[in-house]
Amino acid sequence: MAKGYLVVCYREIRDREKLKTYAELAPKAMLPRGANILVRDGRVTAFEDGLAERTVLVEFPSYDTAIEAYNSPEYQAAVAALGDGAVRDFRIVEGVY
């Protein structure tokens, strides 16, 4: 079964306190669902139309599990806490394998 990946590229961080609260809540929603956080912050070098801003990559056992984690009440509480604190390009994609 192909894995699922949550890919988030931040376009703008507007409120670091809201982001901090979100960053505390989000893993608590994802990890119990088999999430493996591969990238969170770290160095970013942007090319073409990319932005050198916070990037997150999370691996899940499957695409469906990633969707379930996103839609979970716990994760939606994290999203609500972030509110307008950031502008993000957020995707869930299915892996090749």
C-alpha cells in the first residue's frame, strides 16, 4: 500500500505565538495515527517560485490515514488555534510505493 504524505509550505507567518500553539497541538493529533514527521523547520533553499519559509513533511502509513488525521477533531483544533497566524500551501499526496 502506498504511503500518504502531508506537505505544507508556509507562504507567510503572521503570528508566531499562534504558530507555537499549533505546533504543540498538531503532533498530538498526528502521531497516534502513525505519523512520522520527516521535516519540520530546518534549512530551506527555495528555487523557481518557491519561498524560503517553514516547510513540513509528514509520512503516514497510507493516503487514507493522512486524510483521516487531517479531518480528526484533534487536528482541526490545532488548525483553529493557528487561525490567521499563517498562510499555508497544504497538501496531502499519495506516495508511489
